Amino acid sequence: MLRKRSQHGKRWLVITVIFGIFTSCATSVPRASLEPEKGPTVTASIPTAKAPEEKNPTEKAPVDKTEQILTSMQTLMQRGDFSKALELFNGLPIDLIATADMQRMKATILAAGGNLPEARTTLQNLLSTDGEKEETLFLLAHVEGLAGNIKEQKQILEKIVSINPKNTQALTTLGDVAYAAKTYKLAEAYYKKVLSIDPNHSEALIGKGKVDRYNKNPKSAEEAFNKVISMNPDWALPLQERARLYRENNFLREALADLDKAKELAPRDYWIALDRGNVLLDLGKKEEALKEYERAISIDGDYFLAYVYSAGIKDELEDYKGAEQAYKRLSELNPDYYFAFEALGVLYMRDKRWAQAKDAFIEAYKRSPNHSTYALLAAIAWYRSGKAQNVKGFLEKVIPLVEPNSLDWYMLRLYYDFSGDTDIATRIGNEKKLDVKARMLYYLAQYYDLKGNINLANKYFMLVRDMNRRNMIEWRLNQWEIEARGLPNLSS
């Protein structure tokens, strides 16, 4: 999760740099450095060159075509239409495109659009002809960061600092890299160095606030975030960071107020939507939280995290069809997240879709082989699907991986041998751990049901019910069995 989040942050920084270059080109003012103003936002308007005074005030000065193109490019970038922005860029005059500023602009558009190899090549070519300027090196560092080449990114940033020890943006980014690597003391040192050069450096203040939050110094963190917010009232990021601080310290109403404002400022920010959903969930407002998670999905439907929450809430609200769709998408986006397969298996068993349940639990077991529960559930679904002849081959591979003579081992042997129930019933009766006992009673009930002994199966399903161990998936499955069989249920 953190890796993906870091990529979002890097992408934002690249776009910030782009707008700095747009400003430079639109006004024809050379930039001494690529350090953005404190608290940049991607919605900032582009300053334009002041038109000369005219004798007739009713006449409008002709708008420069290049400036029009640059303005249109900024709009396209804000919308995320990087290919169109690049197309407009290529329509600029050739002599203008060849300039260093415009080559940096091209590289940043390419990087923001995901074409990192070409962005890197563009910048490396520029370095060979225009010298190792801080602006170009800084962009190249971000391209390497986006590509996940952290070692190369650090080397370039350190080179910038060797050229200019007071390059606050390079120092801040080094702090961000250190923070992402969880080397918090080093990150703090970089942020403090920046703040010794510029006490009002917004990005460094945010970094310091995050380190303070990690170090359990909420008062200092809040002061840092407050300062950035006061200097940048239209910037969503510091509000979001302060909201996280408030949430961690259980000031949920204050966190929600900050996220409400952040949402107004950045309505297309995935992480603000996700954070707002989390706070609403903490406040017990499941339906409102679900709307925020769904909003996050509408912003970025290819990232898995919002699906985790939306699927869980839909499941709890008994929107099983919606939950199934969310879990399916989650399993596609993050195949290593075995809980998605577990949840799908449970929902399939509820509807008696045995073949699908078997497949889902096998996928869960492949990813988490220490959970023999998944193997047992797969075996049950497999037997019920009418393919009993295939179950033994599966269990032959599972049983040797389970601790010998444990209850799980004996239960797996029961499903393999289809005999020995009296012995295991005694072992379950002697089990002291209540969760383990309830789980094994459920599997014993299913065993008897597969054998056709309905009365004995019902007896054990009722015993599981009476134990009331609600923190396990077998509890849900058992409740559905109770309901399907018309047996008396516990009140919820």
C-alpha cells in the first residue's frame, strides 16, 4: 500500500514541476530554479505576460498563440490527458521546442503520462548539451523515483546538493525518500536543514509534521501543519495530513472537518476520499463511508485499497451481490490478498455454488498455506460439487504440511479417510481453546452432513451456535446453515 501511495505523491510532484515550467514559459521569464512556491497546487492559474497599454481601451490585445497552447496544455494536464498535452506540445514552433525549458516540459509531460524511458532519455540528452543544471537534474531525480530506482534518485539529489547545498527542494525530497524508507531520524535531519534555510518551506514543514506524528509528538506535528495551512489555505495536502493526526488521536470530528475542506479543494484526490471514508467508518456512518470509498474507486478504479473497504461494508450490509463484485475486482487487482478469495469462497458457499467455492478456497490456500481452514473448506465444497474422487489427491498434498497430531491434522485425516469421527469428537471435547473448539465442531458437523447423518450434523451446528464465537468465518457459515435448516437461532 505504501509503495502505491508513494507513487501518487511522486506523480503530484512531477505535475507541480510541470506547472512551474508552464509559468516560466508563459511569461517568458527564465527560472533560476525549479523549486515551486510554498504550497503549490495543481489548480493554480498561470500568470500571463502583462499586455501593453493601448490607446483604445475597448480593443482587446491579440492573445499570443504560444501562450494559448501552454494554457491549453495546463488544462489538459489537470484533466490527466497527457497524450493530448504532448500532441499540443509537438505543435509548438521547432525553435521553441529545442530550448532547455521546453525540453524539461516535454520530459515532465512524458513522465506524468507514464512514459518514463523517453522522459529519462530527453533529460539525459539535455544534460549532455545544456550542462548539469539543477532544474534538469531535479526532474531526472523524480523520473527515477517514479520508476522505483530509489538508489539512482538519491544519487542525483545528492549531486544537486553538492552543486548547491541550499537547494531546499532537493533536500526536502531527500527527506521524503528517507521517510518512505522509514529512516525517520535521517528524514528529520533533512527537513530541519531545509527549515534552517527557509523556516516557511511548506513541504519541509509537512515532512517535519509527519515525523513528529510518527514520534508521538502530536502538539509539534499540529503546529507544523497549522503553519502550512495558514500560509496555504487553498492547499489540500496539509489539511489531509492534519486530519490523519487528528484521527490517530481520536479527534474524529476535527479530522472530518479538515477532510471536508480538503475534498472541496481537491475533489479528484483518491487518498482524500479514502481517508474521509475511514473517518466516517470510525464514526459509525457506514453508508456515508461506503459512498466515499465508491468515490475513490470512481477516481482510480485500478487501485485495490478502496475495494477492501467497500466490499467489507457491502458484505456487512448484506449486499452480497455488490460485495461479490468488489471482492472479484479486488482479487484481480491484488492477487496476493488472500482475504478476497476467502470472502468469495464464503459467499459462494452461502449460495451453494460449490465448484466456485472450492476454487476460491484453493486460491486462498495457495497464498496462505498456513491456514488449513481454507483446505478444509475447499474439501467440503469439493465433496459437495460431486467430484469426491479428486479431494483425496488434494488432501494428500496438504496433510504433510500440517503439524502432526494437531486438531487440524486429525480433521484433515477425517476428511481424507472418511472414518475416525469418534476419536476426533473426543479430542474436540477436550480442547481448551474455544475458537479452535468451535471451528472443529463446525467441520465435524459438515462431515456428518456429507455422510448423510442429518440429525448428528444439526446437533453439532447447534453446538457451534451456542459457543457464539463470532470472530471466525465458520461462524458466518454456521449461521447460514442454521437458517437454511430452520433451526432455532441466537438473537443478533
